[in-house]
Amino acid sequence: MEKAEIVSELKRWCRGEGLDETHALMTIVPEDVEISEVEETLETIKPLGRVRVRGRNFSARLNRRMFLCESKETVKEECSS
């Protein structure tokens, strides 16, 4: 999956879930990773503040789980590259 595809998927997903894109990030992880692991790991990135999973999906193309997360703080563009 290319960066442009990932960004497009994130924008669509945010719109569908009613999330502000400036507080959203998407993680792509192995299938056996649990929600709590994603939240705990992302919260170690202090500039994000509190992070909560707001959606999840399985990508057959990537054979991975995708989690849509919402952070308390604004996600800066340079963090999403």
C-alpha cells in the first residue's frame, strides 16, 4: 500500500467515523495485536497525549489489521510521514 493510498483510506475512514483528521492516525499491525496494545504503545509517544482506538478493520491485501485511532493532541503532518 502506497502512502497516497494510506492517506486516502485514513481520510475516508475519519469521515465515516466522524473524526477530526487532525486528531486521527491509522496503524497497521499484525493480526494478533490487541486494541490495548495499540493504545498503550501509541500513548508512549508523549506529543499525542491520550490515544483511543475508534475503529478497526482487516486488510486482506496487507494481511494485517488496521486501527483508526484518535489522539487528544493534534497530529502534526511531519508525524504522519
